[in-house]
Amino acid sequence: MVIYGVGLLAFCTIVGLFVGDLLGVAIGVQANVGGVGFAMLLVIVGSNWLQRRRGIAQPTVQGVAFWNAIYIPIVVAMAAQQNVLAALSGGLAAMTAGVLAVFACAALIPAIDRLSRKDPAAARAAEPVS
Amino acid sequence: MIRTLLDVVQRNGLLAGFGIIAAIVWVAYLISNRLTRGRVHGSAIAIFIGLVLAWAGGVATGGERGLADVPAFAGIALLGGAMLRDFAIIATSFGVEAAEMKKAGVSGAVSLLVGVIGAFIVGAVVAWSFGYRDAISVTTIGAGAATFIVGPVTGAAIGASSDLIALSIAAGLVKSILVMIGTPFAARMIGLDNPQTAMVYGGLMGTTSGVAGGLAATDPALVPYGAMTATFYTGLGCLLCPSVLFLAVRALVG
């Protein structure tokens, strides 16, 4: 049933956000701390557990696949309701932050790549399957 | 008649939102395919159009919610609101195999941590040097330098204002577009020609649309490897930025 997939997702989302809220109260910030991340972990662990146990029926997967596919459009809708006018006053900051983040991280690629090549197991695992 | 039409559109706001966004995405992919030959991913163009329309909405209405302040487009607020946004982002983690997480190995894990924290520090330092001094602003912009998802999720979690969230989306968008366009040119320089490096690259860059678009333009065979680590980036960012990193910033700037 398609609703099983949607329901599983909704359950994980609410539990994750609940944990995030509890954590926020615990550390004294009036905020949801990492709720989305917890929910994602829950979905990964949950879907793997179900898969191992008896497989996940195709309609159930479809219930999740729709929301997975609709994620970029929702981000577009999110972008369309932001206070861009106000953000433009700080546009140079956004531009600088984005550009510098790319260059800083790109510069680190060869170093981290080399770091892991000393580990032959990881290098083998990274070989293409076919 | 026009009045009746507007009335129906307003009563069915969420559906109107789906229609409007579908039109935006359609135009974006048309631009992507025709004008950039697929080099700039359609999703990045769609988000850019969304931001431009938000700007236009702000100019037209003087409000703070972009296009959603135009009554006929109010449904966009529901579609792009926190509830559906979190729900859809969480859906992307479904089907990620725990075994594949291990396959990415040490390099994948290290690149993810360095990628999120590195981008955050760069963004936070830039925010600081542009005169943002409070922990919420610095954290939100720092998170935006991770991805355009981590920024708003973090901002919403720690109570940032809408203009800050827009700023963090803009930072993430600049990053995504730059990764998309720049990857084919930088590939040779950074040795991006094998699955292992593609995974490290995905973990460091993190922006899923940027990584997928950039790798597709470099070597389509590498896309799944880069996308796999990049998928974890947003989750890790959403986990770290509003929690550990926010607390760290608050401890530093008070």
C-alpha cells in the first residue's frame, strides 16, 4: 500500500523532530536541534531493517518515491517565498561565502583522496563493480 | 469571471502552488537544455527563478514572504513551508543502503566531516567579516555555505529571520551553480576521474544538485558515486549546524 510508505516517512519525521525539540529544550536553545537529521537517520535505519527482514513492497516504495522526487520543486517553492529583497542588501556576503566555500573545499580534494589511498581495502571497495 | 477564477485559485492554494512550481520547473529545464545544453542543471535554474520571483513579489507587495504575498500565489507558502520541506528532504534518505555507507569508507566519512565543517567555517568567517555579529546570523550564513537546504533548515531551527534565510539560500545557490559549472574544468586538476575521488568530491562539495550536475558534465559514470556521499552531506549538515556548530559559534561570539 502506498500509504504505508507515506506513513513510515511521516512517523520518522515526527519522531525525528520530536527528538530535535527535546534536545533543544535539554541544551536550553529555543529551537529544534538536528531534528531533520535524526529523522533521516531513522529512515535509513528503518528502511534497511525492513528490507533485510522481509523486503519492502513496491507500492510502499512508491509512497516514498513521490516525496523524494518532489523535493526540488518544494525547494523552488521555498525559494519563491523568501525575503530576497532584504537579502540583496547582503548579496555580496552570500556571493563571497558561496564562492570561497567551493574553492576551499575543492582545494582539499587531492589531500583527502591521498589520505584514503593508503588504505587498500577502501581503494578496492571503491573500484567500479562492472 | 476573472474574479471567480482568482477566487477558485485562492481557495485551492496548494494546488495552485503545484501548478505554478511545475511551470517554473518546466521553463527552467527548457533554459537548461536549450541555452546551456544541460551544463547548468535545471533544478539550479528553477531555484534561481524562484528567488527572482520572490524578489519581484517583494517589490510588488512590499511584504516579507516573496511571491507568497501575492494573494493568487499564497499557496506557495504551504508547498514550500517547513512541514512539506522537512518531509520531502527526509524522503531523500529512504533506500540509502547502510552497506553503501560503509563502502564509501574512511575517505567518504572524512570528506563529509571536513566538507560540512569547512564550508561552515568559511561561511561563518565571511558573515563575520561582512559585519554580522550575532550567533544566529553567523550560523545561518555559515550553514548556507554548506548547501541551500542546510541553510534554511538551520535558520528555521535556531529562529533566524526570513532575510537571513534568503541570504543563506543565496550562498548555497552560488555554491551549487559554481560547482555545476566549474567541475568539468577543475576535474583534471583535482584528479577527478575515478569512483574513489568522485566519492571524496561528493562529500566535500555536498550540494547534491551541484555534484550531480557537475559530474554529469564531467563523466556520467561517476554520478552515482559522488551523489551517494553528497546525499549524506545535507543530513549531516542539518544535524551538525543547528546543534554542535551553532553552540560553538554562540560560545565564540556570545
